[in-house]
Amino acid sequence: SLEDEKAYLRELSANLFTIKGEISKELQKLIIEKIHQLSMDFLGEKIDGIPQSLLDKVMASVEHISSYLETVVVELNELDALAINSNVTALEDCAFKIKVNKDLRRGEFKITDGDTLYAKFHS
């Protein structure tokens, strides 16, 4: 139904437009986890907290790395790509490009940055 299509597109849009934020959060957690691991390896003890100056540097690095996410390509089928591309105002701030992949069905997608691929297919 038309209402189901609208709900589906809202959900797809919401998921796609949160990619950059989620990657930034995960990257920040990974860096902090590695700092804790390195402190254990080099000092022989775990540090309890991260100094604010170090945290600021981690955040700045994450933001810098996240700026390269503009190379992310999201592949969708023709109808999904058309629906997303028709929402030009939402795409102005997005950190990825939309590409049509005729082999994909409705609701399926591939996300790649050139090196890594994440995909969702229907069984």
C-alpha cells in the first residue's frame, strides 16, 4: 500500500542518513578502547579515565577521519534510489552518494567506501 511505501522510505532515509554519525561514534569508542589496551600493555595497568585534552584530540581525529566518509556509496534499486534522490533537501547534508544497482530488490542495499562493503539482502 501507499502508506507502507511511505513508512518504508522514511525508515530507509533515517537509516541511511545516520551512517556518518554511527561510524564516528564507533570510531571514537574503538580509539578509546585501544588507548586503554595500550596503557595496559605499556604501563601494566589500566587507566581509569581519559584526560580531557586527550579526549579532545581523539574527537578532533574522529571528525577529521569522518570527513573522508564522502567517498561512501550507497547502492539501491531503481525505485528506492529515485525516492531517496527526489528528497534533494535531505541529500544536501548527507555524507554519501546514491547509486542505482539493478540487481537489488526493494529494501536491499549495499554500502561501500571502496575498501569495505556492508550489504543487506532479503532471504
